[in-house]
Amino acid sequence: MSDARLTGDELRDAWAVLSSIERLEGFQHLDRSEADEFFLGLSTHEQASMLRSMRSGERRLWLRLLAPDDAADLVQELPEDERPAFLGQLDDVSRREVAALMAYAEDAAGGLMSPRFARLRPEMTVDEAIRYLRRQAREQLETIYYAYVLDQEQRIRGVVTFRDLFTAPGSKPLAEVMHTAVISVPDTMDQEAVARVIAEHDLNALPVVDADGRMKGIVTVDDIVDVVQHEATEDIQKLGGMEALDTPYMETGFGAMVKKRGGWLAALFVGEMLTASAMAHYEHEIARAVVLTLFIPLIISSGGNSGSQATTLIIRAMALGEITGRDWWLIVRREIAAGLALGAILASIGFVRVLVWQSLFHPYGPAYVRIGITVAFSLIGVVSWGTIAGSMLPFIVKRFGFDPATASAPFVATLVDVAGLIIYFNVAQVLLRGTLL
């Protein structure tokens, strides 16, 4: 790369197509004021990748720029054998903080939190609290949206905002100013549940406590934005019928990409073999009434589509905490009604389509009305089954301890395809007996 100065925007525009060496060279050409902002704006994976390319002295400078929770995330991105060297480049206080955070599960509240937060004592006056907060602010606090009032055992007694402090008389004790109804979460709570608590109560920061009720840190809204984006990306990728990628798309190696996608594709392909087996079972009916094969794609795709809709809605509702495992009976009743209504809509369209095509092109012969009725009733059955299967599969998957997003739309469609053929040909055997069959 040339020696000309880059801007952060120029480097960001070219970032995706640059090699790791070119990224580092470009970063080193940024002005220091821009470099700080650029580095902090990178994802944890990108920060780790770039620091691994730096010399030890330069790496220490950027590593110490990170807050403890961000540094812990970065170190966990590294291979096990490289972690001690990175931890060794932190100062003693930061190293202890990062090591404590790394002891928590990565997707738990304790793994997200920052141990640097504003602390006050209940016996302080408002003026004393403001002076004390001013000193703490120089110590690189994670945030000063809120200051937490703790007793000697580090249990939360209340919380105050700067608005509370600046509007209260200076001599007033904090115990009379603080809000005592403090919302907190345990350090073992899953990060998705933490995100729901923050969203539900519209908080900028949320205190995290241990099993004894002692405050250990705070989770801030910017941490939750990253969590929500990461979780949503994982769920969307799983819904597409593949394993979630561990790295950004452009940084995922070819072998890893094939591995993540190939396993699920192979499983879905084996599942689709059941469709071929089902068709072979009805080969005599197909031979006697070839016209039935014209509607097979219509029938099975409608069932797959309805199942995919249902499973997507249920998985998202689960992720948002709108429904739980106890709601399955309410869901199944709702989806049966929805499936019958949706099936009736498609049945009407399918029946009209048969009548119109018969009047224009005469492809179905004298039994066209019965064929239309067969298609209509099959659509009602298949669409209803699709909605039931699609809505219940996430509950079943969750019951066995797996991520409900694993019940991907392609997986549901594959299951419904087989059932759709069985429903279609059994309806045909009943309604077309004595005519085509």
C-alpha cells in the first residue's frame, strides 16, 4: 500500500477485500485520533486478528485501550496457547478483571459484564457523592449512566442518576435520594434473557449480582446490541438449514463453509429420499392416473411453505420470550385453525385453477371436477399438517435441549413433503375411486 494517509472511512470501505497484512498496514497509516475510533469500532474477531499480526509492543498499546469485558471477549477469540501471552500484556488490575470475566460462560451475564462501574455508599451526602464520582470517572469507568449505592458487603441498596444528584440538595443523604427498586440479574443468566430484561425496562445499564447478591458488574446497552446482532445472525443462518458461521462470511474459509453447509444439506437430501420412497409406494395410482403427478409440486410446496411460515414465527416468538414451552397446547390449537383457514384459501384457488384450465385447454378429461375437489381437499390437509408440524417442531427440539432454531425451514419442508404425498394420494384414492382409480 502507498504511504499516503488514509481516512477511517476509506479503510472501512476497502476492509472486506483486504488481506490481514493489508489491513494492518492500512490501520497503521491512520491518524491516532482516527485509529482509536476505528479499532474500537471493529468486531472482536477483527480486533483479535489484527492484534495477532502486530509486534508485541504495539499490541500492548491497543489491548490496554479495551474495557475489561471487551478484552475478555478478545482473548477468548484466540487459540488456547496464545491467551497467556495476551493476558501478560495487561496491567495487573486489568489482568485480574479479565481473568475473572473469563471464568464465566461466554454467553452468560457474567461473561458480558464490565466490573468497572460507579459505586457510592448510602451514608454519603449528595455533594460527597458528586465529588467521589468525579474521581471515579478518571478511572475509565464503563459508563456513568447510573451510580450504584452499595453497602459494605457490596450488596445493592439503591441506584441514582446524575439527574437525581444535581437536582437534590447537596447536604441530603444518598439514602433519601436513591431509588431502592433496583432491577438486577444473576451472573449466570443467559445473554438473550439479559437482552430481554434491558429491552423490557428500557435501561442503559443493568447490574449483575452473584449467588450471594453481591454486585459484580454491569451489562450496558452497547454490549446487548452486539449480543442481539450475534444471536439474530445465528438464528437466521440456522433457519436457512445450516450450522451458524463462527466468523463473518468473507472471513470464513472455503473448507469451513463447505463443512457448515454440507452436513445439513446431506441430512436434508437423505430426508428427501423418503419423498421418492413415498412416490414409489403410489406408483400404481400414478400409472393409472398420470394427471395426478401434475399437482404434486403444487401440493407439497404449499405444505412446505405453510410449515416454514409456522416454524419461523414460533422460533422468533421463543427468542423474544413471547411464548414458552408451556404454551404448546395454545399454539397447536391456534395453528390448526390457521392451517384450516389458509388451506381453504389455497383450496379455492386450486379448484378454480383446475376449472379454468379445463375450460381453456381440456387437459384433465371428464373427471376434472373430481380432480379439482381432490386437489382442494389435499391442500386443506397438507397446509394444516404443515402448520401443525412447523409450529410443534421447535418445541420438540427445545424439549431435547437443542436450540429451537435448529428446526430450520428447509428441515420442516422436507418432513412435510413426505406427509404431503401421503395425504394427497390417500385423498385421491377416496375421491377418484371408480373413475380414474
